[in-house]
Amino acid sequence: MLLNFWGEWCAPCLDELPALLATRKDRADDELFMIGMLYTDNLEAAQALIDERGISWPQVHVKDDLIEQFKVNSYPTNILIFPDGRRYLKTGQVSTAFFDRNMK
């Protein structure tokens, strides 16, 4: 499972979108389930971007308390949780190579 903490206002978040879209297209839900953890004050702008870019994975509008619990200090922040539910990788911006390297 990938938790992708992002916002429509974040340039690096937008830069990684092509990699996320390609990864979503290339991998089945049972191989990688993605959840967007949307941090925004402008839901209308975020929804417009989601529609415009064809972002198809679920989005959760998160607030400061969840950001603090996950210790998100920069955007984007990605947390890849492995199938055992215990191991995870926390990183910033991702590429398709990140998934190829870590999903064997």
C-alpha cells in the first residue's frame, strides 16, 4: 500500500504525478493499492486537478492531526507499506524506478 501525502499547491507533488499515474496503470490493485492523503485548504482546486490529471485512486482529505501522527515534514511524502504490515519505507518524491526497486 502506498500512502501519498500531497497537495495541489505543491510543485514537487505535481512533478511526481506522471510516475504515480504510470505506476497505477502498470500495477493491479492487489499488487499496489494507493491512497492519496490530500492536504489542502482548497478542495475545489484539488478536485479540479484530480479530474484534469485523471487521478483514479482514492483520496482522503487530511488535517494537521494526521500530518503530525505520520510525521510529515515535507511534500510530497510517500509511505510504502509492505504486505506484512510491519515494514515500510518513508521517502519524499518517488519515481517509477522507486517502485521497481522496492516491489520485488
